[in-house]
Amino acid sequence: MSQRDPVLVAKSAASVAELTAFGLGKKAIADQLGLTVGQVSGLRRRYVLGIKDAPRGRPVAVRPPKPPKVAKPPKPRVRARKAKKPKVAAPAPAPVPLPASFGHCMWPVNDGHPWLFCGSPRLRSNPYCEAHCRVAFPNFREAA
């Protein structure tokens, strides 16, 4: 049977429908009409049962069209500047020699002998005065 000949397809479809109504199976119909079982199945599905073939190829998803892009106005570039910490100048009292430094700032002010230290009054629980605590500890906050 040729798929291109509509007259032959119509006759074969009518024959398949008639023989199916008598209760014959696909193999018996194929033997009687000289068709393959696949051809009989296709004719039964299309013309007797009325089922359409599934479309061939990949199914295509229908997407709504994208809205046109609208140009956004450019944002003004403003950089937030970090507030600079004011530099606290260390007080310059007379350097204190090592033995007399208890209760005083222990920040060294020289590199040689004898060792000399800042000598300002130190903060409670810190070895340095307030100015040198700010230098030594960047996140230093004075206790309230």
C-alpha cells in the first residue's frame, strides 16, 4: 500500500474498519488484505478510532514574547566616603626609665639602651595611654 495514493488508503481504511467490526485481529486483517500489521494498526488508529498521530520532532514550548527592553536612566555614581579617624597626637611627656614605669604608659619611645617609655598615665587594664591604645589597637574604644 502506498501512502501517497488516497484512493487506496480510503479503500484499505474502509476494509480495515469493516473487518475490525467483524472482530478480526490485526494479524488476520493484515493477512487478508496483504498489509503489514503496522499498516493495519495505523489505519485502525487514524480512520477507525479517529486518533491523530502525535507531531514528529521535538515539542516546541510556546513562550510569550519578551517585553521590549526600556533603557533605564543611569544611576548617579556617588561614592560614600569613609569618615577618617582623626589622628591623635601622642602626648610628649618626658620619657620614663624602665623601673619607674608602673602605672605609666609602656609605649617605647627609643630603640636603644636605656629603654625609655612614654610615661603618660596608662588606662586601666591596658599597658598604654589612650593615644597609644588607639595606635596599637585600631578598634579601641574607651570604656564608658
